[in-house]
Amino acid sequence: MKTPVAAASAAAPLVFIVDDDEAIREALTDLLRSVGIESRCFGSTRELLDAAPTDRPGCLILDVRLPGISGLDLQAQLMRDRNTRPIIFMTGHGDIPMSVRAMKAGAMDFLTKPFRDQDMLDVVAAAIDKDMAQRQEAAAAKEVAAQAATLTPRETEVMAAVVKGLMNKQIAGLLGISEITVKLHRGNVMRKMEVRSVADLVRKAELLAR
Amino acid sequence: MSRDAAETPLIADPEPGGACGPSRRIVSTRRRWHRLLALLLGSAVFVVDTFTDVTGAIAVLYVLVMLLAAETFSRRGIVLLALACACLTVLSFLTSHGLNADVSAMLRFGISLAAIAITAALLLRDQTSKQSLMEANTALARSEKRHRSIFEQARISLWEQDFSEVRNLLTTLRQQGVQDLAAYAREHPAFPRDCARRIRTVHVNDATAELLRLSSPSEAQGPIERFLPADDPALLAVLVAMAEGRSRFEGRAKLVTTDGQVLTVLIGISFPDEADEFGRVVVGMVDVTQREHIQQMQLAAQAELARASRAATVGALSASIAHELNQPLGAVVMNAQTCLRWLGKDPPDVEAAMRAAERTARDGRRAAEIVQRTRGQLVRDQRSDEMIDLREVVGETVHLLETELNAHATRVVTQFAPSIPPIRADRVALQQVLINLMTNGIHAMTETQAAARELTVSVDGPAGPDAPEVRVVIQDRGGGIPDDVHARLFEPFFTTKRGGMGMGLAICRSTIETYGGRLTARNHEQGGAVFEFALPADQDAAQTS
């Protein structure tokens, strides 16, 4: 069991800022600090990729034009790596094709410098919320997977049939076992999966299927 | 008898291969009479000389025989005739006086022989000169024919024009005290046209008829007025050349064909030395319309390309400036907003707010620096300074603008001071300034009468040792600069031209100022605008030279 303090610090959001201009990095960091959000700055995408990974929730604020790997390229690379941290783009001049491309690839927003502070803070807050939700979902899925791993092959077959909505008698017929045995397996499944109702089991089975 | 025998093969043929038929017969009939008469006269003289006692040099009359016969004899015939006459004289002398003649008879005999000899010599000389005269005449006729055929067959348009009336007119004007014909033409706008009516075409060749779309060369005869467009300055230039007594004129002119097409031609005229030869002055023309047209299209394409690349440069530049400036500006805005946030907290975090305010000031300064640097780059970037003779640059620019000048029927007069020190600047940049100022001048005169469209470009050396600078003055004869325009003339984006950017004069001024000079504009007392720029003379060059 993790201690509550460690869990709290791990849950505190952290924002990554990537911009080649130090003045922008400084200003953005101070802006986020004024609303109590911690941030970490990088001068290029390379520096970001070289940095130690973190499991704290948060988001990325990227300038579209960056030396080396551009913001858009980084976005594509993170997508391939199944890194779901939300991305907010900034640009010196509104470039419509570029913003369309970024948004289609799943960016949170596309802000043109200079932007209103409130706009940036709103997007950052929304991105952090989104990341937290994603993380919770991922954690839940992980838990369910762990529970499912404890099931025997027969129990797994029974659970699949139950989730499909089959009755005990049908399941017995399907698997070629007695109805009593089905009931026994079913009880074990409910216990191992830590659910009280079929509805809860169905929800967990859905998480597993993802 | 012996004379007749000698005569026959000796008959001269004055027109070898020439006349034939009736004329030849008439000539030979007359010749026969001459010869008969000579024979009779000769016989009579011999008879009288030999058989009568008439004292006197009767034999001298053989001269008459020779004169009569000479025309029909060749050189050899004349010599033989003279010998025959001399023989007859000797015969007569011996017959009548024998060997012991008295002194006076001997004297008469001598005189007669001398007369025959002298006559023979004179006749021979006469015949020689007659022959060479005839040869010269033939050669002349051949040469005339050859030149005629060159004139007629040449693929270059050739005209024979009668300038005598115009020449008289110019002489009269000079006697009346007209010195500057161009100025006179400005005061009398109808003058060139009047002259065009007085210049008559006498003859043109086939190439000219073709050029003018005439069905026959004879249709070109008469005043040349109908082939000249109303406002072509070339005619005045020809008149000025004539008035100044130049022997040649070469230039560009416009012609209107009978089907209304306007052609551009290169024209060459050789003015004769003698006054009476102005009745037939040969004028040559070459049609360069097509060439000119292609050249114009090329220039237009070049101008379009230059405009496009300028636009592209401006676009790229503004994009780069926008990007560079946006970073510090974005930071400035963010810092200011954050500063407000720190101050808006309860209690306000003044220390954090101060830090944000300091960053705001720092980034603002950075933005200003970027603006400064970019401006500096724009002006300095593409410069390659060299020693320049402004007279050369003016000459080159006039050449570059030739098409534009022709299109607007504008003349350029350049006035250069004899000694101009060099200046140090970028040649292309200065050319751009001159092109700009001269084009402005040309455009300012579109409303001016064609004859008065004159652009004066003068280059003057230092006014004194305390002002070591070279001045260039460009004066037009347009409407001048209105007072309300004058104040804003050099402002960027100020223009009076439709479709103008308003950058021309602003760039000109900044270019001139980059080289430590100044550009000013004013109106001339006699009308028209004057643009003047002065550039410092290169001190090193001035000292070494």
C-alpha cells in the first residue's frame, strides 16, 4: 500500500512546457505558478524526450515551431508510443492548415501568441482533468485485468457467458456441465472479480475488453 | 588616188557598238559629204599651189582639208592625212620652184608644213580629250545606273526628300534671332507640324512602299506630314540637327502607314554640304517595330518579375519579422497578465508581481531591439559600395529608360559639369533612385504638350571647397508639386498615383541618406518639379587624383 502523502504528490498535476524562447518559458511558468500549477520547461523536444518519465497527471504545452523535432512531429511520436498526455499547441502566427492538422491528431487546443492568460489556464485545467480521468480509467482497467488473471479457464468461460446474458441452464448446456457446477463457478467469478451484481460484472468485462 | 586608198581602212568609228539603223546612216552620209568636200578642196589647193603663180602660202589651206576630214578619221588616219598633205605640199613646191627656190618661197613652204603639223597635233589632242570625255561620261552613266538600282532594290526603306523649303525656313528663323529651336518649338507648338508639310518626298524605293503599305512608290510623293504621327519628337530632333548644321542625323522615329499602323523606325539622314543639294536628301529607315515590341514585352515581364519578387521578399520579410517579434510580445503580454494575477491575490504577492513586471520590461526592450536590427539589415544588407562616376550612372539610366521615354514621347537632356569627383555608393541602389526620380518626371509630363516634354538631368561638381559633394538635379516640365502634396512627398505609403505603393520616394530618400547625402524636392520658377540629391564626394579619391 502506498502512503497517502506519496499518493497525493504523485497525483499533483505537472505541466511540461516546450518552447525555444526562454522569455516565453519563464512567463508561462510564472503564470501557471500563480494558479498553483507546477511546471517543467524544455528548450526543445529532444530535451523533453531525454527527461525521466513521470506518472504525474498533466499536459504538454508545445510551440508548433521548434528546433529539431517540431511540435507536430512530437505529437505524432507520442501517439505512436500510446502516450495519451493531452497537448496544447502555441504558435507565433495563426496557421490554419497547421492548427487543423494538430486538432485532428487530438490536440486539446491551438492558441495563437499572444493569448489571453485565462484562455491558457482554462485549457490547461481542462487538459489536466482529461488526463486525470484517462489515468483513473487506465488504473481501473489495470485492476480489473489483475482480478481477471486470477480466474481459472473454466471460470473465464462462465464469466463470458454470464456477461452475454445467458441463464445458468443455458450455460450448463453450452459448456456441457451441470447447472450446479455453473452456479459454483459463477459464485467464484463474482467473488474474484469483487462484484455484487451481474451489472457490475458486465461493466468490468467491458473494461477488460478495451 | 593614193589618198582614197589610204582612207578606207582608216575611218574612225566614234561609237563602237553604239548607234545603229537610221542614225548611223545619217552619220555616214554626212561623213561621206565631208570626205568628198575635203577631197575636192585638197585637189583644188594642190592645183592652185602647183599650177598657178599665186604667191603666198597656199599650202596652208591644207589645214582646212584636215579640219574637214578630221572628224571622220581615226588617229592613224589623221597622221596619214597630215603626211599626205605634207607630201602634196612638197610635190607642189618641187614642181613650181624646183630645187633652187628663193628664200620667201622656202619660207612659205616651211610655214605651210608647220601649219599642217600643228593642225595635225591639235587634231590629235582634240580627239584624245574627246575620247576620254566620252569614256568618263559612260562611266558616270553606269555609276548613276548602279546607284539607282541600289536605291531601288535595297531592302532598306530609302527616301529622297526635298528639305530645301524647310532649310530656307530655318535660315530665316536664324536670321530673326532664333537660337534655341527646341525652345522656339515649345512656344510655337504648330511649328514641327508646319515643317512636316514643307518636307516633300520626291521619290521612294519599293521597300518604302512596302513599309507604308502603298501599292506603288509614286504614292509616297508629296509632304511627309501624313506619314508622321502628331506628337513624335523625332521630327523636332531632325530640325534641331539641321539648324545646328550637323552633317548626319540618326535616331528613332515613328511612322504611320496608310492603314493606320504606327511603326517604330531607326532613321538615318545625311545632310548635304551645299545649300542647293537640300532638294534631294536621302533618308534611310529600318523598321524595328517588331524588335521594339519584343523588347517592350521583355521589359514588362522583367518589371512584373521584379514586382513579384519584391512582393515575395516583403511577404517573407514580414513573416520573419512577425515571428521574431511575436515571441517577445507574447512574453510581454503573458508577464503583464501574470503580474496582475499576483497583485489580485489576497493578500497580493508583490514580490512575484515585481518579478513579472521586470520580465515585462526586459522582453519589451528585446522587441524594440529586433525592430532596430531588422531595419538595419534591410538597409545595409545588399550593399556593395564602389567608386562611382555619377555621369556614367545617369547615362546608363537614360539608356535603361529608353523605351519608357519613347513610349511617353519624352526627350532627355543631360548636362554634365566637366569635372565630377567620384562618390562611393552602391551602383544598383543609385540606379534605382535615378530610375524612380526620372520615371516620376516622365509620368508628371503626360499632360504636357509633346514638344515640351523634356527631362533635364544635370550632374554638378562641388560648389566650393567647403561643400565637397556631387549634386544631381532632375527637372521635368510637368505641373509641379502641389503644396499639400509637398509636405508628405517622402512619407512612406503616400502616393498620388493610382495603384502606387507610395514607397518610391521614401526608399529613394533613405537610400541617399544611407550614403550620407540628402534628397530634396521643389518647384521650378518656370514650372515643373525639381528633385535634387547631393552625395558627398569620395575624399580619398579626390585627394589622390
